[in-house]
Amino acid sequence: MRERARERESTRERECTRERERERARVGESARVRVRERERERARERECAQERENARERVRARVRDRERVRERVRERECERECERESAREHASESKRERERERERVREGVRVRECERESARERKRVRERVCESERAKESARERTRARERERERQRAGAVESVRERAREKERACERQSERERETVCARERVLERESTRETVRA
């Protein structure tokens, strides 16, 4: 567009130049004509200068328009980039939140597993305590059984001793009875002998 503008401007300048040449040829060399010619020339120069300035202003306006268009394009691109960055950040935050949620779930699973393991350990401890208590009770029961057996044996021994004592006492009583009978028999014999002696006397 600038090239076409320069071409148009150059074409106008050439036309102006040719026009001035034709005008000088027509008016001749008269001073008055030259003055008018100079006035017209200056007017044409001002017009051409104004036209050139207008053309340059149109070029500058087109440049400004293109710059504004590029600026709007850059702004839209920045907006889209901001939107993409925001979307990426949102996606990253969503991903981090999902990861945190998964970590919370895993932590809950670990906590529940620890609780179950603690419950199992407490159950094992209770079972060991119960087993130990049962073993102690069994030992106490065996001790009581042995004590009862010893008591029974002691009672049997005492009863045996008592039975032997009773047997010995019965034996002593039988011995004493025999001894009394012997003494009585002797006394009766002596009594008979004494009676006979008395009778003889």
C-alpha cells in the first residue's frame, strides 16, 4: 500500500510538473504572467504538499489501524494464554486435590488397618492372658488335687495308725483278760488248796 501511495504521489508530481511546464509555455515570459504563474505554482505546490501530507496521514492512519489490529490480536492472544494458564492451573489444582483425596483415602485405609492390627494384637494378648490364666488355674487345680491326694494319704495314714492303735489296744485288752483269768485261776487253786488245808487241819 505504501508503494502504491508513493507511485500515486510520484504520478501526481509528474503531472504537476508537466502542468507547470504547459502553463509556462502558455503564458510566455510576461512578468505579470510569471507572477500569476508563481502564485498558481505556489498554490499548486501547496495543494500538492497538502495532498502529499494527506497521503502520508492516510498511510500513518493505516499503520495505526494495523497496529491497533495487531494490538487487539496480541490482547486476545494474551487473554487466551491467560485462560489456558488458568485452565492449566485449575487442572493442576484439581489433580492435586484428587491426589490429596487419594492420599486421605490411603491414610484412612492405613489407619483402619492399624486399628484392625491393634485389635488383633489386643485379641492375641487377651488370648495369651487367658491361656496363661487357664494354665495357672490348671496348675492350681493340679496342686489342689495333689494336696487332696496328700490329705487323703495323710488321713489314710492317720486312720491306719489309729487302727493299729485300736488293734494294739484290743490285743492289750485280750492279754489283760487272759492275765486276769490266769490270776483268778491261781486264786481259785490257792483257795481250794487253802480250803483243803483247813479241812485237813
